[in-house]
Amino acid sequence: MKKIQIVCSFIMLSLVCSTISFAADTIKIGALFSVTGPASFLGGPERNTAQMVVDEINKAGGVKGRKLELIVYDTAGDATKAVQLATKLIKNDKVVAIVGPSTSGESMAVIPVAEKEHIPLVSCAASIKITEPVKKWVFKTAQNDALAVAKIYEHLQKIKQTNVAILTVSDGFGSSGREQLKAQAEKHGIKILSDDTYGPKDTDMTAQLTKIRGSQAQAVIVWGTNPGPAIIAKNARQLGIKTPLYMSHGVSSKKFIELAGDASEGLRLPSGRALVADMLPKSDPQKKSLLSFLKDYQNHFKAEADTFGGHAWDAVMLVKNAIEKGGDSPAAIRDQLEKTRNFSGISGIFNFSESDHAGLTKDAFVMIEIKNKDWMIVK
Amino acid sequence: MQFDQVLQYALSGLSTGAIYALIGIGFSIIYNATGIINFAQGEFVMLGGMLTLFFLELLKVPIWGAIPCAIAVSTVAGLLFERLAIRPLRQPTPINLVIITIGGSILIRGLAMLLWGKDTHALPPFSGDEPIAIGGATILPQHLWILGITIVIIAINKFYFYHTISGKAMRACAYNRRAAGLVGIDVRRMVLFSFIISSAMGAVAGIIVAPLTMVAYDMGVMLGLKGFCAAIIGGMSSGIATVVGGLLLGVLESLGAGLISSGYKDAIAFIILLLLLFLRPQGLFGKPESERV
């Protein structure tokens, strides 16, 4: 009996020792994603992607010969939990940087922790409030709504369809889009002729569209996430509305085409380049990153990658590049992140600076059109 | 304000209203047989839609086979719901029963989410999706299916309740359960029947609207509430009054969204519901109930 005990404790001891020596060699990066819960459509692909990128980096020899270790916690979309887990990552796991959280609400909650503990945070959420005003330790990789609006308006201005009708969903995504659409209209010489909303659970939007049909609008901008915009596309087809429909980047997935069916034909929307990676010209600086991301994801998970996973790809790669240049202390990582220029990621080309921790411009989006149930770049 | 605009509002409203009517009748059938308001009615609508999709996409059954299968499975679900959740109740006070139906609806929704995920899915329309023009307004062939099937179902209902023995027995239960029991009507069986009928009707409603509204595990919540609203306007009658209630609600919603403001679309429906409950709790067409002492 005693022998077994000794053997056991010896094994335990050696295990403990080995983990300690192992830990000393790796660089620990923390990750907070809402893998479960209402935002799992973001957190799921983000977790997969982050793990995949770290594995690929380690396979290729790590960073300066040292392996990266990703410690992922699931926040379940809960801001309180996100704060607790962020503290755990910093205090217990001693990570040098944190990627995530997935949603804007969680990110806003975690920011004070990162600021207080002086740990760089690279959020994967979209809200403009995360990096405006600039916080010393906080960066983000997802595109703002404001950039998507600017992209649509710029396009409309170019084709001289400046009288628009907007139809937005009455939830957080829609109201933020509506705010931006109204705020930026004047700057781009756009006139909003009618401003309508619909409920996230509404099943028929013909009334709103009939009203829009009666106005002089040259284009209709719909701001929502599935399934609303798909129903609107079908309703517009039923009503025989010839006015071109513009969607938000909220529907930039194959799911939308599947839901709207034939009614999706000819719709235009701003989207990240991931959807049209193989159609990009060779000269596009993002093409290489995009293709390797899409291929790796397909190999690892036997599923098609989406733009959400791309936010995590960008976050991990940005941190990795920063470590490569400046070493693994949190302060050095932060300084190097801020110095990032012309980093071609999945969501766009990042140029961080002291006054800009979001790093993207409206060129992070391309206007795409749905043709034959597939995406086409609008020239 | 052009005429064809108003016509379009009216037509859109009528076709949405027909769905509300169908769901509303499901509410009133159970209410009349048992005195309870079955808040799980919306979930049977969802089950109809989701099961059709399940048979169609996963089991590769053709659409004309998938629909009867979906109705059958939803009906069995309604039957089980009555047997397992409603009947075993020791003290069937109305408030207990209502809470049980709310619990049941959450359970059914949760199971559907676990089984089929949270994604929204599209179902193909029954006969193409080329719009049909009616005097400047347009509707889809699916709208005609909805109106047609609603009319057929209401006719069948009418026949069942007024010209068959079991239908008359169910009405007897509605008037006076005790007396019905005394003349030899098996009241518990009638309650079971009412659940079977209304879950089947809910499923049919879900199937015929699915090509327009798409299906998701939580589609039943709002549709159920609107159906309930229709039943209240109709004074919880299982006949024409509820149908009129549903159509009225649909048209008012659509006109409200078009002419007043789309932001207030749901508010309009619920303001009507509240006003009716305050001013005419017996329904728009009903006579005030008087209780003999």
C-alpha cells in the first residue's frame, strides 16, 4: 500500500514539475469568447479560429522558438462572467494579452479590468464605443457599423442614387445602424425620404415596403440580421419593387441567400473580403491571409469559415506579431500593437496609432452583389 | 394617399389576419371545452413548421408526405401534453392550468431548440412564388393557400360542432361541464379531443405560413400572442367572430404600419387588446354574460 502511495506522489510531483518547466517556455495568451449562449454564432467560430491559428503558429516553430499557449474561457455571453474570467486569466493564468470578448457588451465590461491590470485587450466586437474614446490598453478587430454605412453611402453617391428610404430592425443592431445612417447622410449628400422600422420577430413587412414604394426613394437600405432582411427581400419581390435594395453587413453569410432564395438576386451589401476571397485581384494585399485562413479552417473543421472567425484570426495574429517585434511583456505588446501598420488581416488592413485603436477604414468593406446565389464584387 | 396603396395594406392585412384567425380558433376551442387558455398554442404552430422542415430536409419525404406527417406528430404532441401535463393535475384551478400551459410552451420551445438548433430555415412555397396582381396590389400564391385553407378549416369546424355527436357533446361541455357529465358525456375525453383538434389546427397554421415567415424554434411566441388577441376580439367564440377578430387585427396592424408609423405596429395590436379587455371583455360581438343565481 505504502509503495503505491510513494509511486503515486512521485508521479504527481513529476507531473507538477513538468508543467512548471513547460509553462516557463510558453507564452500564455488568454481568450474570452461566448462559445455558448445567445452570441454563440460569434463565439463558436472565434474560439475555433483562435485555437487553429495558435496551433498553426506552434507547428511552424512558434514565436522566436517559444510556443504559444491559448487559454480559452467561455463567457456564455454574460458580461459579469466575462469580467470574472478576465480577472482569472490575468491573476491565475498570468496571460500576457487577452483576445476577445465576442460581444460589445462584454467588451465594455472587461475594459476597466484590462486598463487597471495593464494587460492588452484585443476585442473581437464591433461597437465603436470600445475604442472611442481611445483606451490605452484596448484594441479591436471587428469593423464598425459606421464604416459599413460610409461604404454604402459612398457607393450610392457614386451611382447618384441619393434619395433613400431606410428600414431598420428595432433591436440593438438596427438602432445603432439607424443612428449611423441618419448621422452620416448629410455628409455624403444623401437624403432620407422615409425612415421605417420593423420588429425582430415580424413576419410580414409589405406594409412598410408599400409605403416606401409610394415615396420617391431611389434606393432602400435595410439594416438587420436574419431572418428579417430575407422576409423583406421576399416581400419586395412580391410587391414588384424595382428600387434597388441594399442590406447591411449583418446578413453577409450564405444563410441569407438560402433564406431569401430567388428574392436575393441583385441585392447589394457591404461585406468583409472573406466572402469573396477567391475573386479578389492578385494585387489585393489581403488575399494571401484570406486564402490561408479559409483553407486552414476548411482543413481543421471541415466547414466553411465566416467573417466572425476572421475577427479572432486578426486578434491572435496582431498579438503574435507584436510579441515577435517587442518581446512578451504586456507593456511591450501594447506598444507594438499601437505601432502596427499595414497589417493585412481578414477584416481589413490595420493601421493602429495613438489616436486610433480600431485601425480600419471603410475600405475594410467591399460592396458585393448577389448573383446566381453567389457573391460578386461590385466594380 | 393612393388607392392601390391602401388596397395593398388591406390585402397584406387580410392574409396575415387569416393566420391570426386560425391560431385564435385553436385558443377558443380549448377555452370552450375546458375553460383554460392554452398559452402553448403558439408552440404547436412552431411544431407544424419545424416538423415539416424536419421531414422534408432530413428525412427527404416529399412535401405532400411531409405535411400530413408533421400534422400527425404535432397532434400526438398535443395529446401527450394533455395527458401528461393537464389531466394529472389534482386541483385544476384556472390559474394553475394557465401556468402549466405557459410552462409547457417553454418546455416545447426549449426541446425544439435543442433538437433543431437556433437557426432560421426557409420552406419552399406550395405552388411557386410568382406574385399575382389584384388591381394595383399584389399577393403571392401562398396567400391564396392561407385564405383557402383557413376557410376550409373553419367550415369543417362549423360542421363538426353543429352536426356531429361528438361536436355537440363538446359544446355541451362548454355550456356546463357538470350537466354534460350527468347526461353521460365523457368530459375528460372531450377535453382530450379539444387539445387534439387545436394542436392539429395550430400545426396547419404553422405549415401554411412557414413559406412566408420562415421557421425557427421561437416563431410561436409572437404568433401565439397575436392569435390570442384575435380570440379575445372574437369573444373566445370558436366560430366566425374569432375569424373576424383575426382579420380585423391583421388589417389594423397593416394599416397602422403603413399610414401611421411602422414602429407602433405591435403597439396598435396590443392597445386594441387592452381596450377590448377594459371596455368589452365579452368580445366585440358577444353579449354580456349574466350569471343566474
